Amino acid sequence: MQNFGKVAVLMGGFSSERNVSLDSGAAIVAALKGRGVDAHAFDPKETPLADLKTQGFQTAFNILHGTYGEDGAVQGTLELLGIPYTGSGVAASAIGMDKYRCKLIWQALGLPVPEFAVLREDTDFEAVEKRLGLPMFVKPANEGSSVGVVKVKEKGRLKDVYAELKHMKEIIAERFIGGGEYSCPVLGGCGLPSILIVPATEFYDYEAKYNRDDTVYRCPSDLNAADEELMRELAVRGAQAIGAEGCVRVDFLKDLDGKLYLLEINTLPGMTSHSLVPKSAAQIGMDFPDLCIEILKTAHVG
């Protein structure tokens, strides 16, 4: 096995997804240690990143979810320190974290995305409701793990929801697509088996993702062979469009006519017991420690 040297598993951090990151990081540290890797937990909230050099770390396995960890900030710092890290580079991380600008790129390249609108103080909210229809989803453009996502079902409610969320900066509204929710990981430029997500809650919210045991994940999913191939192809194209590297996960929606839509990309997908990438990797015979090793192999500087 490749010698990775002393490995820092970057976990925790400062975002609203801190607890999820800590769970992911703990699982990764245990898996890497089990395979003989000199892996250590490293929380930037507790220890400055500059200490990576003084403590002799040679590689960083980044699993910092959300702001600061996924948006290019940590990536830029690691590049300045000259420490190879897993995941996407500065630009791809920043774009992937920004749902609005990522959608613009996908749209420009002809990839199918649900119709959406950016909400601002001077938005004609009634016109947006008419154009996108009800129900619709409203969400912050720069949060992950469904933080701040609201399903708007009542006419005239959009303006109030925007007022509740606007402290999270840029807010977008999306047309409701009701034929099923899927996710498709990409590892090293190759699409992995898709996963059908069936939440017991009204939609796949934070609770369904991390705190409930009644969310159903079907992998292999219910897609026929042609749609499975298409989803993997779209996932790879979506990742390549923003320059994403390493292991990413592209989330999809399917409408009632069977058309697939790219919803968003996660450039640092979760690695907890509830997470989707390990479930998909298991379908091709890759257990959790093997998956962690394969991700670690993708570490790079810039």
C-alpha cells in the first residue's frame, strides 16, 4: 500500500454541519488506522491549520462539511502550506458549494436542471409562485445537508419564507419535481451505482439524512439499465463541468414522466453510517476502509 505519511483527517470545523463532519471524520480515522495508515483527527476549530506543518502532517483527508471546509477556503490554505489534500480544488469547491452558480454552469452546458429563481428583497414573489408553481422548494444557495430547506405549499407564503431565510445570504426557489430523489457518487471520474432515497418525512431533510432510521435507501435503485447508465453519465458530466476531483456525489430528481434532473453536487460527501457514498461503493465490492484508501489516493496539491 502507498505510504501516505502522517495523515490529518480534517473534521469538525465551524459550519452548521460540524456534528456531521465529526461523525464522518471519526469513522474515517478508525478505517484508515485499521489499514495501517498513520491517521489522526484534526479539528481546525480547536487547532490552527498552520499547525499541520509544525506537527509533521504530510497529507490531509478533508471531510470538513459546509462553509470553510467545502467552499475553497481550507483548500486554498492547504495549497499555501503545500500539503496534498483530498477532494476538489479551490475553484471547483467554491462553485460546488454555490448552488446558484453551479446550476448556471450546468444550464449553460445543456445539462437538465429544475427551473429556479434567485430571491431578493425586490423580487416579485407572486410572479415567482406563478412561474414555478406550488409546492416549491426554497433553500440557501450556500448551505449543505438540507440546512434551511423549506417546502412552500401555500399561496402567498414565499415572501415570508424568504424573510426567514435571508440571513443565510443568497436564497433560491426551485420548481418541485415529484417523481423520486436519487443520488449518484463519482469516484475518480467514474460513476458508481445510483441510490433511490425514500424518506419517511415529507422530503429528504436534515432529520431524514442524519437522525432517523426509517429513511429507505435502495441501492441498486429502481432505475432501468438505460436510465442507470444515463444517470452515471450525467453525474460524471456534472462533476467535470465544475472541475470536481476525487470523490463527489451528484443528487438528482426524476419527474413523473421519468426525466432526470441534476439537483446539486456535494464535493465532500458525508461518510457516516447514514451516508450514501459508502452504500454505493459496497455495491461494487468496496468496503468502507477500501473506499477511504481510494479517496486518500486522490490527494493532490492544487
